[in-house]
Amino acid sequence: MSPRDSVTSAPEKKRTRNREQPTPDKERVRAYKARKRETHKALSLFIRSDLKEALIKLCELEGTTQAEVLETLIEAQARNKGLL
């Protein structure tokens, strides 16, 4: 009987997980924007400063984003005009 046989189990080499590198921030942002473009369109505009402040206050009161408030206002106006 060899000395190795007397040990019930031989210690195995510790396994390490095969971890992938985390996705860089730029790639995650690019993927997010690509997904968003499938259902949304970008909007760039200038509005008066006082209206911008009012928009910010509306967002704070409702707990929503500026985009959500603008979408709601546009949707309401479009429904009133019979466009939706």
C-alpha cells in the first residue's frame, strides 16, 4: 500500500471561475442608446429659461423625468387635436 492510498481524498487544485471582463462604460452606453433608438427618437430643442424651470419643478412634483413630462404633454395635446 502506498502512502497516497492511505489518504481518502487527494487535495484538488482550487478551481477558479472563468470571469469575463466587465463591459466598459462606453459599450454599455452605446448598447443602451441602440436599444432606446428602436422605440424612441431623439429631440434637441431650445426653450425659454422660465419654462425650463417650470419643467424641472413639474418633474420634481410628479417624480418623473423631463422626457416623461414632455411625452405626457405632447400626447395630451395630440389627443385633443385628434391626432392620436
